Amino acid sequence: MIKFFRKIRQNLLTEGKFGKYLKYAIGEILLVVIGILIAVQINNWNIEFQNEEKEILYLTRLTTNLGSDIRLYKSIMSKDSLLIDTLNQVKRDIPKYMESIEKPVEDFNFLKAGYKFTANTTVIDNLISSGQIELFRSNYLVEDILVYYRQTKHVKETVDTAIITQNNETINYLILRFNSINSTDENYLKILENSIDYRIQLIKKQIKSYNAQKNLAKKLIKKINDEIDLIENVY
């Protein structure tokens, strides 16, 4: 093809048709420019298509992570409800329960029992560290996603940490101070009763926080699925 164009130019010059040669040369340049522009546009379309596929893939994986979070929230809240029942049962007759204690470390374990949520952050961590979160064209959706994970971290640092702190302080104190005399000591029994009350309040707060996060995750999944639908059918 190149030889063909070169032969035409040579013929025009040989015949002294400089005007036609000039027009032909300009036309050839325009043709090359148009070819380059078309190639660039096709390349841009390919990149856009690849980015779109990546965006859908990451959004889909996020819904998988969020679905895993929802199942874990439900599981922990169910266990928390059973734990509250146990705490209330002991609280109703603390002196009787104290009489049944044989091994404090084991028998006080119900006061130390607790369940902590750990979010599945595999996808969001990868998106942030690699900068791929910039692929998401909806800034509103990105903000909603980040809010969810910030709130998850906040719950972990407040409610969950408070439960761990009670384990390390009050509950260990009760176990270490337990003996046959303390089992009837009013001050000791009052500390135990207050510890149970506080534990119940902490667990109720945990359930409330987890339920809010569970609902937030559900709404976020819907928003993500709506965005995927837009990408596939509108953009």
C-alpha cells in the first residue's frame, strides 16, 4: 500500500503536476491523521470497556463481602440474644448461682463470653491500596461505601472494645476475688450484679449497632446493584 502511494506521488512529480501533487500529499497526510485518530479512539474504547468490566467486577465482589458481613451480623446478634437470656437468668437469683459455683474460672465464663464482628474488607482494602476505587464513576456510591466501613471501624473501637475492657478488668477481678466467704458477701454480690447489668447494656448496645450496620449493608448492596444495572444498560 505504501509503495502504491509512493508511485502515485512520483508520477505526479514526473509529469510536472505539482499542484495536484501538493493536494495529494495533503490528502495523504489527512488520511494518515484520520487513521491515527480512529486507532486512538478504538484504543480508548477498549480501555473504557476494560475499565467498565473491572468496575462491575469490583462492585460485584463488594456485594459478596457485604453479604458475608450481613450473615455474620445475624449470627452474632442471635448469640448475643441467648447470652442476654443467660445473664438475666443468673441475675434473678445471684445467691443461688453463687452456691453452685465450683470452678470460678469456668463458672464465671458466661460473664466473659462475647462475640466480636470482623468485617470482610478484602475488596475495599484492595481497591484503596491499588487506587482502583477511582474506577467507580459514582462519587456518591464511593462515599456510601466508605461511610459503611468507617462506621464498622467505629463500632469495633467503641462497643466491642468496651466489652473487651470489662473482661480484662471487672470480670477478672471477680474471678480472682472469689472464695467461699465472698460468695455471701453483700459488697461482692453487688459488684457481680452491677457487672451483669453493665454487661447486658453493652450487649444490647452491640446488638443495636450491629443491626444498624446490617441494615446499612443491605441498603448498600441495593445501591451497588442499581449502579451495576446502570453501567450495563445506560452508560
